[in-house]
Amino acid sequence: MKIRLDDPNQVSDLLDFLRTQGCIAYLTDDVDAIEVIRADDFGDDEQREITALLLTWRGDHPDVAVEVVR
């Protein structure tokens, strides 16, 4: 799943958060986007888990706009 942030300065923070939650997360060619995989989940389960994690992260970063690109 590709995730784009409106604040490139927050990309590393989101990467760290997702990795501590068991995700495989890495930078893409876009400076403001990352790719994330939930290794233990697939399909809809993976999408739901990543979305839930994003909502948690956004709770601490309410000013950062996040776009999920499928």
C-alpha cells in the first residue's frame, strides 16, 4: 500500500512508527511517499490493519494530511 503525506518532514516518523508495529515500510521514489506491507496480513485484512495504524499515528499528528494510494 502506498501512503503519501503532505509534509515530507513527517515521512521518517511514520516509517519508524509503522516498523515498530511490525510492518515492512520503505521510501518510494516520491520524497513524500512510502510503501508499506503488513507481512502477516493479506488483502482486505492488510488494508484494514494498515488503515488502523494510520489512524493511530494521525492521532499524534493531526496536522499531517495522509493519502492512501492503492
